[in-house]
Amino acid sequence: MRYTEFRHEIERPRSSLFVVCFLSVFICAAALGTLRLYGLYLEHRISETASRIEVSRECNLEMSKKYSELLSPARIYSYARKELGMINAENIKTVKVNNSDIMLAKAVVYPLEEKTGFLDYLNPFVRKAHAKN
Amino acid sequence: MPRIKKNEPENIRRSKSVWRAAYFILILLAVGTAWIQLKPDARVVRQSHKQYWASVAVSASRGEITDRNNIPLAVSIPATSFFIDPKYWDPKSADLLVKPFGKNIAMKFSKNLPGRFHWIIRNVPKGKAEKLVNQEIPGLYKINEKIRVYPHKELASHLLGFCDIDDYGQAGIELAWNHILFSPPRTRFLTRDSKGKTLDIMGGKSGVLKNTSGSIRLTIDSRFQQIMEWRLNEAAKATNSSWGAAVCVDPTNGEILALASYPALDPNDRTNLKDQNAVRNNVVGRVFEPGSIFKPITMSIAIETGAANKNSSYNCRGTMKLFDKTMSEVNKKAHGVQDLTHVLMNSCNIGMTIMSMGVPKHQAYGMLKQFGFGEKTEAELFGEEVGLIKSPEEWLGTVPANIFIGQGIAITPLQAVMAIASIANGGALLKPYLVAEVLDSDGKVIHKGGRRVRYQVMSAKTAEFMREAMKRVVSEGGGKQAFSEKISIAGKTGTAQIATGGQYVKGQYVASFVGFWPAEKPKYVMIISLGEPKGARYYGGQIAAPIFKSIAEDISQISPSDEPIGSKVNIEAN
């Protein structure tokens, strides 16, 4: 009879433990849920980025077609002839030079002492390296 | 007042155990439900997948083909294909298909159809497809695909080849290098809503599909190619020829710089592919009797075998009785006593006939094989013919003489040009190649084309003699129409009769010119062949030589190395 009368007093610490446990589980579940939602959000963003990449890729392919059409020799030739009035050069001449003459010409063009270091090519006015000749 | 709890009667206690039993059954049901959910039956899974998920094949982009200067020659662009799922399709909606696809297609889908998948149309351009997509017709779905496009239309179409509707190579480089260019279609999983409409909610899991296709850089120069195609088409139309072929190679390494075939073909329009004559690549897929363009080759064989030398002379009286036949010159013109160079300059059949008598037939046959006749050149092109060359046992009567004048043997234009390239480069027969580089999907070079010598078919001395003789053919002999003030051309004309059913048909010829320039140090070797020209002019020297000259002159405007045109001086070392 006494036991039945004070049972609620005896059970109090147990119920608080139960509440703590319940809260912990709830918080964990909520945290997991939040993480899952965040994961879904990230997936959505990846999906969006993937579709943007796809669109860019398709755009790139379309542009590469247009680019190659612009580089078409037929287009360039007809533009050069019709729009710019260009014609084939008639003053092309073939000059035959002996090998010995070529060797001689090379010897004259290039000085004996070649500049090799970076500093030798440094332009003192602009302080930048410049191309030979 | 404290509440006094009454003792529960026995019957109520019993009712508690009933509740427990009920809880137990509920738990059992929950476990059963969980079990079904976690370990479902395979048939149920299949059915649900069909209902809620759609696996859509997404075609990947086919690899690009570019010329030697990286100008794209074949690219893949996005396109849309449409299909119908009869489960969601209302035949009354067929009227909406009339405008975009025509009456015939609309009629086909105006009745109930079996199955779950029916193509309506493949590879519709994006602009046209978007109008239909925006209408959102139930049961009509789209798939994003790629369509192969050749931006320069006819340019290099015979060597590039073409693809089928599924982007699989069917001819030319597209077929030969399909394993590099083709990227198999991937599967993308999409969800279906209650109306069967597909939604991409998988996000990153279906992801960006990585392209695994490689790309190819050819040895072709699109500018040379354009010049060659223009000139060949012009000439073939002017002479009313049935077919034409032209190919230009670099004799130093075997690079094919331009390759053209007439009739031209625009592979972007698939209806053009029905014309078998236009689809055929005449440079590798057509065999013909070469005629006199074969003489430099047989003459070099005679020199190499010792049957002829620089001091040899041949007396031509216009006709010559040989076995049961009479060999004769054009118009039976007698050339008199000639040395080797004059035999070639006059394209003397009698001189070549006499020369053939001194060459052992087995040796001549072996050398012709070494020159690559009767074998594939191994260029990276499908549909290559090997030609026809009789075995030495069949070299009876006038056969050797006929072969020495370029009749009774069938070759392809590519075989001819490679054989002449061996004269141009000092005696090495090279393997022709079209592919300069093959790159994988990451841009890494996985294959590089390069010089490959098949045989040393003649000595450098013989080659030099033949070059000089061929130069005189153009400057003083039968190839004068190829003579140019701007560049020094060497070559040989040829007019071969066409045999049909074992008999030569009168009035049917193949007119050719094969040569190289600059004659002293050749950089280009080229052949022009025009098949079955109709009209008064049908000789190679009359119709093929002038095209050769104009192409060579046009190319000289570009090469070497894109110098500014205007006051251009080509310097050649002797």
C-alpha cells in the first residue's frame, strides 16, 4: 500500500533520465535531419552546377562549329577575292642558289661572337628582354 | 481524501493480455512491413523502377578532327531527338506533330501504338526542337544527343568519311579511328512524375558525364585541300568527266597534304549518301590502268635491273609487230632513234616495248610489288583497293610490253603518287599517312604519324636521272601544258584506255598527270586523274596537266611558311 502511495516520488529521477535521453535522441535526429537537408541542398547545387557546365559545354560546341565555319578556306578565299579584290601574285620567282653560297651568306649574317646570356638581350631603355635582330 | 485504488478484477487483467497480444501483432506487422521495405521482391523493384525512374541514354560528344593547322574539319554539336511513350501518349495529339515533322510522321502516331518506346525523329537542331519542347505534349519526350557536323561541307569529305545516326563512324577517318573518336552513350537516371514527365532530381549523382573521346589532327592542309577540290571540280565539270581523283603528298615523309575526289559530297545532308559514285573515294577506292604515267616507274625498273642505261637507244618506227599483236604510237608517229630521256619525253610506246624485252619478268614483277602495286598502301583509310597485277606466269606475249606502257595493270591514284614520290625523294617508297597526331580525352598525345620507309626501290642515282628526265617531259616533251614560269615542275602525262569485258572501249579514257615540284628538290608530289572525259580533248597532257600546273601555282602562293604574298622569292638550294 505504501509503495503504491509514493510510487510517483520514486519514479521521478527515472523520468528525468528518460527526458534527457529523449532530448538527446531528438537532437541527434534533428542534427542528422539537418545534415541530410544540407546534403540535399548541396546536391541540388551540384546538380545546378552540372547543368550549367552542360549548357556551357553545348554552347562551346556550337561556338566551335561557328569558329570553324569562319576559318573555312572557301569563305576566306571568296572574301579575299570578291570583297577585297585580292588576286594571285604574279611576281613569284625561283632563285637558285648554290649550297656554298648559302653557307657563305650564313657566315656573313651571323657574327662570330654570339650573345648568349640573358643580360646580353636586356634592353637598357625598357628594362625588358628583347628578341634578337 | 486519498484515492483508494480498487483491486482490479480478474476479467480486466485478462483484457490486458489481449492488449499485449494486439501490440505483439502490431509489432509483427511493423517488422513485416519493414522487412518488405528493406528486402523487397525483385519483381516489385523492377516494376517500381519502370514506373518512377527513367534511364535515358545521353550521347557523349564525338572527338574533333582538325587539319594540320588545327582548323576543325569535323565537330559534334548538340541536337534533340524525340520519342513517344504510348502509355502516356494521346493519339489526338498527333495533329501537333504535323507542323514540325510533316504529315507522314503525324499519321503514324495518330493511332494507338504497342510497347513503350517509338522514335519520332532523331537529331533535330536545337532551335527547331525548343519550340516543340515548350509545348509540353504529354507522352512526347526528348533526348539530348550530339550530331556530327562537317562545317566546311564538301571539303575533305572523302577522307573524313561520315557517321551513322548513332555517331558511329562509317567511312574514312571517322571509321578508321572510330575507337578513338567515339565515346559510348552514358545512362542518366531521371524520375517520372504522375504524368510520366521526366525530372532530373538526382542532382550530382547523375552528374557531369566525362567525355572519353580523343581527337585527331590530320596532315591535311585545308587550304591546299580547298584549292585542289576547286580545281578538280572545275576541270571535271569542264571536261564532263565521270570521275576525278587528286592527291598531293610530301615525298620526304609520306604526309598526305590534300586528297580530293570527284563527284564531291556534302556529308551533312544524309540523302547525298545514297549516291554510291559520290561516296566512293576515287583516290584509294578506284583502280584504273595508268597509261603513260607508269612509264617513269617501269623505266626505273629497267635501269635498276640493268636492262637499260643512260647510253641505251631505241629506234621507233611508229609501229612494231610483237607476237600476234601490233604495238603502235599515237597516230603511228615514228620517233626515230632515241635515248632514255627522249623515250620518256615522247612517251614512246615502241621504246618502252623494246625496253621491256630486256627485263626478266620475275624481277620486274618483284620490283613492281616493291613499288607497292598489288598491295594496300596502308594509309589510314577504309575501302582501299589493292589494284590488279598479273603473276609472272601470266606475263606471256605482249603482256610485259603492255605493262611497261601502263596497260594491263590496274592501280589506284595513291599507289601511283607514292611510287612517283620514291623518284622524288631519292628512291625510298614511303608509307603514306594522314594522321599527324592522336590525342586522348586529356589532350595527351598517344600516337604520332611519321616517316616510314617500306622499301628502297631504286638507287639515288636512278632517281636523280628520272627526275631530270621528268623535268624535261614538262619543259620540252608531252607535258608542256604543265610548264610554269613561277615554279619548276617535273612530271609525266598519261592517257589510258579503259577496258570493259576484256576489250578496250573506243572513246573511253583516263587522262592523268603525275609530277612533283620544285623539280630540283621536290617538296610536293601530286597526281590528277580524270576518268572518262567526254569531248574532243581527252589526253592527259591536254586536260590533266593544266590543272596540275594551276594547283601547283596556287599552292606556291601559300607555301613555304605563309610568307607575305606580293614580292615573293623562293630560294632553292641546288
